[in-house]
Amino acid sequence: MFLSLPTSAWILIAVGATLFNLVGMQWIIQIPEYRRKQFWMPVIGIVCVGSRSLVQSHTLAETLFLYAALIVGFPLALAPVRGQITRDYYRWLKDPTTKPSKASMTWVVTSMMIMLVVIIAVRAMGTKGGA
């Protein structure tokens, strides 16, 4: 199925996902000291997904799909609550006992859980159709 795309197509998709993540996270994160740290996210994603795929003997297409899905998920989950994240951070600087807003935490956790279920379902369909 979709995992049968050529390796070069998956490489381009992964590069596009990385660029989307880098640009999106720079827009989402409004705190200067954390903006620079966002450039490590793709590196961490490559190491984590790559090592997991090596251990589980995934194909390169599966590995690149999982990487692209994971790396795109963070900006998609955080973009709707970017203003609240910044406000919560600056409130926390003034008073370290301040908790993050429940609405934004609920949104992030729920959206990430839904995305993980979708990623697992799509991967299962892609490997079943390609086998």
C-alpha cells in the first residue's frame, strides 16, 4: 500500500516533515531559550525511531513513515495552545508553584493520544496491504 512508495519518496517525505517541524516549532515556542533547543527534536526523533526500527527489523519505508508521523505530530498538537503554553511558562517563572492550565494539558494529551492511535492504525493498514 502506501509503504510501498519508493525509498526516495519516503526520504523526501521525511525531509519535508523535518522542515515542517522546525518551522512549526519555531512559530509555536515563543520562549527564546527554548527556541534554539527545538533544533534537537529531529535528531532525537531519528535516533529513537531509527534504533527502535533496527531492533524490530522494520523496513526503511516503515521507519521513515514512523519518523515523519512522529515529527509532524508535535507541531499539530501544540499549535492550538501555543499562546497558553507561553502564558503558563511566564506565570511559572513568577511563581514556580503555578500549574499549567488544565485545558491546554488536556488538549495536548488528548490530541497526542488520537494521533498515536491513527499512526498505529495507518501503519497496520500499510503493512497489511504491502505484505
